Amino acid sequence: MSFEIHYVFASSGEDVVSTNELRFRTQAELTHSLVDVGFSVEHVFGDWARRPVEVGSPELILIATRMKCPVSTFVTAAITALTLPW
């Protein structure tokens, strides 16, 4: 999905265009990408209230921990897609 955002400056009338592209990925694709760079997926949620993923879930949120770091410096990451592709 591609879209443009136009920023028009009142003082000059200048129109600055920001072109953006979104790519919706599946849970499997996101998990694979995280594992490939050394993360372990700990939880997957269908919204920010931590409900399970199901058809019609508004979000896809993965909680992952970087496994290659020492125990004292674990990094946690949350990845979300705007909507699920169903």
C-alpha cells in the first residue's frame, strides 16, 4: 500500500510531499525475520490489551527477546502491523 502525505507551510505556501509505503506481513514472516536476527518470540497478541490473535484482530504484536545478549542486557522488542490482512 502506497500513499502520500502533503505538508503545506502556511508562511511560504511550500508543499512538501512525503511518499510512504506499507507492507503487511504475516505472523510467520515477522517471526522468521526476528529469529533470523537473533530474537526469540515470547508472545504474540492480537491487540494492545494482549488478547490472542484471531481473524479480525486489529493488530499483530510480537514480543521478542534478543537471545545473543548477556542475560543482564536482554532487549525486548514489540512489532506491530497496522491491521492484519484478512
